[in-house]
Amino acid sequence: MFAVEVRDHIMIAHSFRGEIFGPAQALHGATFVVDAAFFADALDANGIVIDIGRAHEALKAALAPLNYRNLDELPNFRNTNTTTEFLTKHIYDGLAGPARAGQLGRHGRDLKAIRVTLSESHVARAWYEAPLW
């Protein structure tokens, strides 16, 4: 399996509901390093998995609505704990559409899966990985 991975970051604010979150129940900020890996069984005729530049632009587009935002104020996140794990799936969903539509420089059916990893510090990260089809 071949993969291409691109990276960006976001800065957000949010709070959590539930005793398990302790002090994180209060409004707090986070800076996430975001890695998106795109998987294919084989390289295309150009010798690539996808176009790295297009993948990076797709990641930026998926992150733009979150960056420098208080996630508690976004209507689609109301009453949702926007945990690191939750955000990995949300970002995956934002990348899956362009990947399936062939907007990354390769026919979408040639791509097998995407993995989105959010690192919230040098010692903690979460990811979501799923097939595209």
C-alpha cells in the first residue's frame, strides 16, 4: 500500500460537557497539527498516489471553517463534544468528498482510504482511518 501524507495545523477554542473532562469543561484553546494520509494500492502512470499540492489545498479547505474559531459557537457542533477523536472524523469527511470526486489529481476509485491524525501535543494524538468506498 502506498501513501502520501500532507500536514497543516489549526488553532481552535472549545469546551466539553461531562465530568470526565475535568478542567477541560471550561473554555480552552488547542493547537492541532493535522496530518492527512491518502492510500492507494498502486502508483498511477505518473508514479504518484495523488498530487501533493492538490492534497494540501484540500486539507486547507477542510480546516478553514475550524481555524481560529470557537467550535462551541458553530451551529453544526452545538451540543457536541468536539473532542480530538470527533474532529478527526469531521476532517476525514471534508477530505473524502474531493478524493472521491477525483479532485486530487487521480481518479477517485484508485484511492483506497484516508487517515486523518490530529496531534494535540508531542505526547497525545488521535486518528480516524476509513476506506473511501
